[in-house]
Amino acid sequence: MTPGRVIRVRAHYRDPGIVERIAANFRRLWVDVEWIQGSRVDQEWYEVYLGLGDSKNLDLAILNLSKTVGVESVEVLEDARVDRRVIPINGNKGITVYVPVYSKVTRYSWGEVSG
């Protein structure tokens, strides 16, 4: 599975709505979100990975997200390959987890390329 781009978002955790704000940023500009997974790293930080479909508005959506209040950084995993793993739960179908494997990252913070 190789979507258009894979990004990692590091955001301040203020409330559970952080995931909705991140997804709405792409929905507003008609960018398809193929998959999304995230976790609360600690009391203050939330880390979200997104698989995004190709769109003419994708670069603009990434820049807009990097300027969103509460978002510390948006990292585009340039050469990401995504491994799909299914974790069985109690003998049932289970949960699908997407694990990005990458070596090159472009980091955006407040609309500026910072790494």
C-alpha cells in the first residue's frame, strides 16, 4: 500500500478534538485521507500518522496544517513505504495497523521548512 504521501503530525494535546482538527484540515481542501492512526505520547503530546491520497491541494493542506494552533510540526515522510499489519484480537479479524518505513523527512513548522 503506497498512498500519495505519509505524514507525521506532532501536536499539543489539549482535548480529544485534536484528531478531528487535523483531519478537517485535509477535508476542507478535498484531500483524501486513506488512513489515520495516532497515539498520545505523554500528557502533553499527541502523535498522528496519516496516509494521504494525491491531490493538487495536498501541499497547501500540509502548509496550512503546520500553521494550525496546537500543531508543533508536520513531517512529510518522503520515501515512506507502508507495511500493513493485522493484529488479531480474541480470534477475530483484529485491528489493522499501518507501519511507515522511511529514511528521508521534510519538516514544516509554522509554514517554514525546518529540516
